[in-house]
Amino acid sequence: MKKVLATFLFLVITHSLQAQTYEDMVTKSLDLLEQNDYAGAEMAMVAAMRKEPGNPNNIMLMVNLGTIQRQLGKYDEALISYTVAVERYPENSFVRHNRAALYCEMNKFGEALMDYNTILLYDENDVEALYRRGLIHLSIKDIFHAEDDFEKIIKIDDKNLNAQMGLIAIMKLRSLWKEAEEAYSDLIYKNKSNGSLYYNRAECYLQLKRLARAQDDIAKAINLGYDKAEVYILRGQLRLEQYDKERAKEDFLKAKEMGADEKTMDDLLLRCK
């Protein structure tokens, strides 16, 4: 009965959309987006493009459709939508940025890297592309190219916080924990309400065995809304250093519930026995 009703409603909605003009359906899709009705917005956009397949505005509709499909978790369909738009406007950085971001969500970092490289061929000062490419280089431990990207951003905008944090992350990869701690302290002085900075400095303090300071920074990070699995992993590691295995276990279990890598968490949980 439910299946029949769902089919009936779909046919009613489809017929209603077909009776409207292209502009009506586009407006309807935007209204549904504002209401966070992504499924309805997707249906309206598809109907609009079917009604006028040659409309030049369809390219931007394809980008919007791809974004809606990302929200719905339809990554493969979103990739098709973005790719259609990229093929039509290969030099449009907005379109390619969207596809690159999707590739990152799909863990297809090689494809994302190619998109960011293309964006930077057309505009070498695209800060967002430089930063995202730097993060990909950082994730694969390509320190030289990551550092180059972050330094290019600093030349464009010497106060860019993301680039500054990227350069400090490279210090950590080089095990320059004292230098990294001092750099984070400088940034915290100017950005006292940034939870991410406190989390990162806490990591440095833990490596430097300054446990009380690490504990204080972790608490500040959480209080400032930095509520991610990684902060509980760090607090669990700190508690292991303090020989508090029971509370460390609680933190690792919480991080696991929040989506942290299961094998990593299982290894850490073994240390709590």
C-alpha cells in the first residue's frame, strides 16, 4: 500500500511540474532548497532541464543539481552532474572547484589534484585552490609541494590563517614540536576563540610532555566548539600518559562512535587494558 501511495505521489508531483514553465520549476527548486527539501529540489531541477534541454542556464542548474546530490549522498550522480558542467565550461573555476571538492569527499585525491592544477593554470593566485592543493600534498606527505603552496598564499595574503596553520603542520611533520608550539601560541594570541588552534597546540604540548598545558588546551578547544573525534583521541592519549586507562578508554570509544578509523581505535583501546 505504501509503495502504491509513494508511486502515486511521485506521478502527481511529476505531472504538476510538467505543467509549469521552466522558470517556475527553477524558482520552485530554489524555494525547496531554502526549506532543505533536497529531494524535492532535485526533482524540480531535473524537470526544468527536461522541459528545456537546450536552455543555456542548464549548466548552472547542473552545478546546483550536483550540489543537491552531494547533500543527498548520491556522489556518483553528483559527479556526473559536475562533469557535464566542467566539460561545457572547462575554464570556469567555480564549476571545477565544486567537482574537486566532491572528489575529495570521495577520497579521489588524484582526480581532485588534477582539477586544482587546472584551476591554477588559469589563475595562479586562486587562494582556495592553492590551499586545497596544499592540503592534498600534506595528506600524502609531499612536504615540499605543500610548503610551496602555503607560501604562495602567504605572498598573496600574509595574514591568511589557513596557510599559516598549513606551514605549522609541516613543522609537526618534521617533528619540530617546540617551534610548532611557539607558532601556534603566536596565532592564539591573535585568534583567542579558535578551538582548532588550541587542539593543535595541545598536540605539541603532549609531544613535549607538558601534560598539564595539553590538558588545559584540550579543555579550551572543546569549550570553544571543537568537538571532533581527533580531540577525544588526543585526550585519550593524554590520559594514557597520566595512567588513567579507564577515562582514556571512554575517550577512544567516543572517538570511535564519531567515525574515527576503527583499526586505529582498536589498537589504542588495547593499550587501555
